[in-house]
Amino acid sequence: MKKQTLLILFVVLTTSIVVNAQTIALHSSTGVQLFKGNTALALAYTAAQNGDTLYLSGGTFTPPTAIDKKLMIFGAGHYADSTLVTGKTFINGNVILSENADMLYLEGFEINGQLSSTYNNSINNLTIKRCRITGTTVFSGDLSKPSTNLALIGNVFMDNVSIANVTNAMITNNSFSAALQNTNGNQISNNIFLSGVYINYEYYVFNGNNNTFNNNIFIYSVNNALAASGSIGNFYYNNLFVSSSPNYGTTSTYIGNYTGIAQTAIFVSQTGNTFNYSHNYHLQNPETYLGTDATQVGIYGGAFPYKEGAVPLNPHIQSKNIATSTDANGDLQIQIQVKAQND
């Protein structure tokens, strides 16, 4: 199966590299179809059936009106230094998820727009991994039909994340450059919270109830900001705070946290309150700040340590060598090095 996946990815990315065009390979039980151009994603989505896989090359793609199928969709990644051969994969526009998107898997994109679900739709077992989302992330609703068992792993969220209709989610090893809003009953571990918001005359990093925060790093410290007013019953274990007296909210439990740690003493190289590709989010002293599982706090600890360059699971194109002209037989010499990924 891995060899077949490698061959499919080789075809789609080689095609993209050689002809300099956005390309998608749709892999289904009946074979492989190729789609090209900036509308390729919408066309491939229309042709796809539940259980199919889409492999996107580097380039910019326009999303379909909504995603309402169980699919696996892989991009080439969003770090420039890890996509030198293929280029980044951009989804340019809002990505809307509908109720039949249960078990949807998204990995390896930069989404230049909002990621959202339709109101009160229950989307279960969704995985969003190693993506950068520049717009807001919104799962709206009143929990009468909640989305459950979501996994948000190793992402970069540049704007507010509001998940009012989500419970029992695993939110781990992500970077937040804004606030986590309306979170209720979720497991939140090994993230970096760089910033927060100022709303209704108060500063906060998150609002919500009955969440468990393990092994996170909270940089934002304005007015000891953490939980918004009305946040009840949250648990905090082995988190690191720049604030010396974070506002834990009402009837909270907090054990083993590290408070009053200078921002300059945390990371190898980091300033400010916004994610930056040039920063180094490794800890200066990982053995000093341990989480509940005895691994370091922050994105390089826990069960899903952050992967350098956020390289997606699909086989990774590392280098290329394409001749500038054909040989005497009319053949074009192409050499491409591909590395398989375990995760």
C-alpha cells in the first residue's frame, strides 16, 4: 500500500514540477484520476466518493463550495523550507464543512480564509493536522448536535478559534496567535498560546468550561490574562505561564504549573505574540519544564511532538534535477528524490 501511495504521489508531484501547474491525484478503488489548474480541487471533489484520497501538489487551489464527504486530503505542506521542490499548497478561500464530513482528514495546507462548519451540524472524528489557517476557525452551534472526537494536531492558527459546537476534542501541539473561544469539555495539551483578545473590557486567552489544560505554554500575560469571566470548572496541570498570577477562572483546579517565567527564558529564539516561521520554539531548558507525562511542555512534548517543517504524512519530495533540454533520443532526464514518512 505504501509503494502504491508513493507511486501516486510521484506521478502528481512530478507532473506539477515538470509542467508548472497545480495538479491533484484522486485515488479511489477504481484507480487514479488527475485534475489540473486552480479549479482542480473543486473538480476532484465532485468526482470523489466517500473513502477516496486526494493528493494536492504545491500551488494555489480554490475550494469547493462545501465539503460534505468522508475524504482524506493531503497537501505538500506550508513551510517554505520544507517545500522548496514542490512549493507550498495553498487553499485560497473559505473551507466550509457540512454534516456528512465525518472522518474527514486534512493535512499539509495553508488555508487563506476561514475554516468553519455549518451551524449545529455534528461532524465527528474530523482530523485537521499540520495546516496553517490564516482566517478564523469556527464550529458554531449550541451543543444540541455537537461535533465530537475532533483532533486538531500540529496546526498554526493565526486568528481566533471558536468551537462552541465541539466537545470531547483533542487539541494538541498547536500554535495559537489569537484566542481559543467557546471551548467546553475538551482536552487541550502541549500547545503554545502566544496571544489573546480584548473583548467586553477584559483580556483573555480562552473562554469556556470544564476543559483540561495540560503541558501548554501561555505567553500572553496582559493583566494576567487567561480565562475569561464566566469560565468555570477548568483544570490546569503542568502548564507554563509568563504571567505570575494567571486568572484561572471560577472553581478551577491547578496543580504543578510554572508561573512567572520570563518570555526570553522559554524558547531558543522567539519574540512577540505572533507565530513566525523564523522563530525557534524549542525550549532552552526542556528538562526543567516537564509535563504530566514527563515529556517537555510545549509543542515538542506529549504524544504528538511537533514535526520540523510540519511535513505531511504523504511521501515527501526532497530534491529534483530536471534537464533543461531533451537528449539525442528526445528524452527528458528527470531525477527526483522522495522520502517516505511514518507520520
